[in-house]
Amino acid sequence: MKNFNNTKPEQVEVMALFGYDGMTPCQPLRFRKRGGAEVEVTELLRTRIRFAEKATFHIFDVLAGREKIQLEFNSVDLSWILVKA
């Protein structure tokens, strides 16, 4: 599996299931870096919310195989960011 360690946030495409349940309104299923292969999210570890001005960021700590990944969903512009591994 590729190493996703990075020092700066990177925009990614994410396939997610919305309306997952009451406590977690969304669950990322797969993601793809620009020009990269699709990576399956194998486990949702933790979710939390961060508020910044008008935006709400839904933060997901997930496993992709054995790699710990953090994805952020911006509820205003509907973008996904790979923050860290």
C-alpha cells in the first residue's frame, strides 16, 4: 500500500455514504488523490466537527488498510481534503 504521509493538505475525490446514521451523517468509503489510484476506507475510527466562520468541517479519522488517514469534509463548498496520515 502507498504511503499517504504528507505535510500539506491535499484535495481529494471521495465516495461517501450520506445519511449514514444520526450521530455520523456521512461515512467516507473510498478516496482518490489527483491522478492516483482509488483507495478503500476499511474502517471509520473517529469523527468530530470543527467550526470555522460559516463553514463546518467534518473530520474523519479512518484506516485505509493499515494506514491512518484524516479526511476533512467542508460543508460549505462540499470539498474533501486529505489532511494527514
